[in-house]
Amino acid sequence: MRGVDSTTLRPVGLSTNSRDVVPYDFGVPQRLGREATAGLRRFHEAVARDLELVLGQVFEHDVRGSVVSLEQTRYQQFIDRLPARAYHAVVSSEALAGDLTVVLPGPTALRLVDCLLQAPSGPERNLTIVDARLIEDYMPRILGTVSAAFQAYHPLGLSLAHSELNNQMVKLVPGDDVVVILEMLFTFGEDDITIVLCYPQKAIVPILASLTDMEREVTEEALVRSSPIRRSILRVPVPV
């Protein structure tokens, strides 16, 4: 084409802004459907509310918790984006098909230790083995609260297997395995802390099954109490 510099032509439909480009990992199947995701978020919002009281007793402040994100990713990608040092509580349960981890990023872990010791830490202090031992002593209270919140859905009986401060040493599952990451944010005053739950895919399957059973029970109970017309509507199968 005469008179036109081909180097100035841009492909139709492609943005030149690299910030609009989002890489997609086809190796991470999005196995969680919309209903499963909504059910997990709804349940963990209840977990966050139960943890408000436990954390409020430690921080001696009114604490508000909420679920801020839920995603599926590769385990190694999750580990790589954590701070250089974090507290990992590897948690076991006979009711699950694998262990899970409760992760306290460095700032959260140090804030918890400071409150337990009732003494502020020095600037840019790193987590130590002593810090890990203090958190281990407190962890049963957190796990007990999470287990109690789970009770209505799927009895877990969570127990602390071991803890680790080095992100690369945890090895919950192989790096390429898909995990479900759920992040809860707790705010008190002008401060906030983050607690992250990491579920391997195989460990979360029993929980998803329990969520499905509860949704079915709720529907059946509503069916019994409904009028004939409403019963005919409720009989329409709803994917879970």
C-alpha cells in the first residue's frame, strides 16, 4: 500500500498497553464453580467472625474480619509471592485427604508475638525460632476456633503437626500442584493483619462435598415447608 508506513499499522483488537495483558496459566484448572466458590467464601466469612473474638482478646481491641480473596493457583507460585519469611502452621485432620497450612505473613506473625509479649519489637526484626514457639503455644486457640466454625459443615478436629519459618522448606505439596488460597483480613483501629489458608486440592474436596450436602438439606427442608406451587419450583435441580 503506497504512501503508508506499515510499521505504523497496529493490529485491530490488540491493546498496546501491557498492563491490560493478563497471563493465563492453562495448567491450573479452575475446578471451583461459582456455587462452590460462593459456598467457601460464605463459610469462611463465618470463620472470620469467630476469629474476631479470639484475636480481639490478644490485641485488646475490637477486631473486624472479612474474606478478601479466594483463588486457585500453583503451590510454588503461592510460596514465591510470600514475604521472605512467614510463619507456616502445617495442620492435620483425619477428616481431610491431606494437610493444610495456616500462614501468618511476617508482619502478622511479629504483631501477634508483640501482643503476646506485651512489648513492641525492634525495627525490621526478622521472625525467629523463639517467635515460632510463642505462636505455636497460641495456635491451638486459633485452630480450635476454626474447627468449631467448621463443625456445622464438616467436623475436622484440626491439630498442629509442625511449623516452619522458611517458605521453601514447608513442601506441603509438589510445586506444580493446584491449591486453593483463601485470605482473611482483620482490622483493629488503624492496624490490620492477614491470615492465609492454603488448601491442597485433595484436602478441600471433602469440604466441598459437605457444602453440597448442606445446600441439599436446606433445599429439602424448604421443600417440606413450602406450598404445592413453591414445591414444584424447588424441585427444579440446581447445580452445586
